[in-house]
Amino acid sequence: MAMDVSKGASHNPGHLFVDEEMCAEHPDLYAFMREVSWSDGKKRLTGTLTISVEGRVIKCSTHDRDGKRYFWLTGDTLKGLLSSIDRALRDDTCEWRPDKR
């Protein structure tokens, strides 16, 4: 089941997080973090990102709370890292690992 990103930032006006620029640049990542329902209307937990820096490398854990799984990606720049996460979510090329919490 997919999130409906076709309606952009106005899809769920009751949700507080709105970032039109991020929606335009990284629509799948934006939907992953923001959408509270699936395209069929069923509720979903929003995804979360945890970003850290180690030396010259930026790391991000992308956590799918609804699916109880996560994946890590790294990058040289924050903008590049966010683009990589957006692409991984869109193309379903994430190396998901089970969340054992």
C-alpha cells in the first residue's frame, strides 16, 4: 500500500509540519515523514530521521515506525543525503532491517 504524495503539501492540512520546498525537492521523503494515512485512508505512523555527523560523513537512520524497520545511508552533504533517502524510498531500494525495539 502506498502513501498518496500526488496532492503535495496540502494533502493533510490538519498536520502541523509543512515545508513546501522540501515537498517539491524530496516528495517521497516528505510524505514518509509527514503523511498520517495510506492512500486507502488507513492510519499510519509517520517515519522519522535521525541525523548524525562523524568526521566528514553525515549519517542518517530512516525509521519506518509503522513497518517496524529502519535503514542507514551516508553522504558528504546533507542535501545529497536527503536526495539519496528520497530516491531510496521512491525506488524501494532501501536495505531495511527489522526494528527489534
